[in-house]
Amino acid sequence: MKKVMFMVLLFAALTAQAQGNEERETINVEAAAGYNWLTNSNITPFGIHYRDNYKGGFSGSVSVNYLFADDWGVGIHYSALGTEGNFDLDASNKVSENIDVNYIAPQIRLVDARRGRWGYVASLGVGYLWYKNNGWMNETDYEVTAHACGVHGSILVSYRVMPHMDVFANLNSFDALKMKDVEYTAQCGTQIIPLNQTDPYKLKFRSVGLQFGVRAVF
């Protein structure tokens, strides 16, 4: 994902610099990386008794936006978070998990204001979130996947460092509105775990994060 973010941003920046004109900005491409903290979340299928092993994870985001006017626009946004944990279920069962949460959605830029070199953006969107857990219990591997409707929001402050390039800090959140049925695959096969399970085992995902990034405008 980091390579994709870098290549997209580099291409957009070179294109923007090559234009070299003062026309009103209509398109921008943003790429950022940082850390997202989990809030009221349970991202392990072993239940809330083990969720303290997961405080958060490194995150990244990419968005492409089209501005209809100086203060609002629409776009496509992608976010991802990766984390890992190790814990003991009991004296004889040890668990190791690598978890990825991905999210993609259309978004609306509710505010896109500029004061000199400083810029301020607020964005909101609803889209598709998917969860994947590649884990091991002792010597046996397993995979857990789940899907959900998600929502995201962000507040971004930027500073213009070049005619077509900004740096920014981004306070963001992306969450699952409701996790759908969980699919669990191991050596014994695949089974669907329905949502009517007891609460301690339901997957929940909520996060808030701080990222830093670069924006190309043209």
C-alpha cells in the first residue's frame, strides 16, 4: 500500500508542477500516514477479554478529490490500518494475529477554505469496510474475514510549500457501523459465525487517528 500511495502522489505532483499555471485548483490528490488508536473496539474473534492486546496500529490513506467551487467538492477516499497481537488463551494455547482493516468510500468535502498559505478541510463519507485476520493458534493457521458498512470523517490543516504542493496534518476517524457475519477458515474448513452470537465475541471497529501527508493540487 505504501508503494501505491507514493507512486500516485508522485505522478500527481509531477503533473501539477508541469502545468505551471495559476488556474483555479479543481483536482487534488492526498496521501498520508500515521497512527490510529482503537476506541471501544474488539478486533479479535476471541472476544473482548483479549482486546486490550490491540491499542491501535499504523494507518495510511489516499484520496482523490474534485472541487466544484472554492469551498466544497467530492472525492474517493481509501484508508487502511494494520496491527498485530500475541496472547495466551490458556497455558497450552498461544495465539498470534496479523489484522488488516481496509475502507473505501465516496466523500464530500464540506469545507475547503484557504487563508493565504494555510488551508482547512473537513470531509465526510460512507462506504465499504472489510476486515481480514491471518492468525495462528499454536501450529495451526486460520483466517477470519468480515465486512461492514463504514463511515469516515476528517479535519485537515494544510500549508502551501510549493505552487502545487501542500503538507498537512489530518485528524481522522473511520469506523464500522455494523459488522456482518464473520467467515472463519481453518484446517477443518470454513464456517460462518452469525451476528446473534453473545456480545463478548462480536467484532467491532472504531478508530481515531493522526496522520501527516502531502497533497498535490492542479
